[in-house]
Amino acid sequence: MLSSIPRQFHRNRALATTRLAVAQLHQREIEEACATASSVFDLMTGYPIPGRMRSLLGDFYRDLITLAPDATVAGEWGDRFRSEWSRA
């Protein structure tokens, strides 16, 4: 699915990637989900993170700390999330 989204539609690609990360998380693929969610920030480099995506990333983070509160990768992702959150 992601490969069918043209590169110039970076927001659509990033939103689909965020949804994929949420699905991976709910399947308990914690490390893969964090890697996928981190790629959203890379996809959005140079662009503001839209409200809908910010909300979904917030949902991802809340679920992450609920499902894997002691996982090192969860703490690392949380650190990046907080630093990226300040994007306009």
C-alpha cells in the first residue's frame, strides 16, 4: 500500500505509515512499530506535522507506554516523540 502512494504526497505517505505503526503495535511488534513510527518524522522533515497526524502519533505513544512501559525502545521513541512534538 505505501509503495502505491506517490513520493510527492508525503503527508499521505506519513499518515499511512503512522497507521501501519499503530497496527504493528497492536500486534505486539514493539520494535518494528517504533521503527515504523520513527520513519514518520523522517518523512515529514521540512514540513509541519498536521493535527490529524499529531493526534494519531499521540495515540501511538499512549498505547506504546501502556503495552510496553519498560521496553528500552519505547523510552527512546518517547524521547524522539517529545522532541519532534514542538514542530509547528
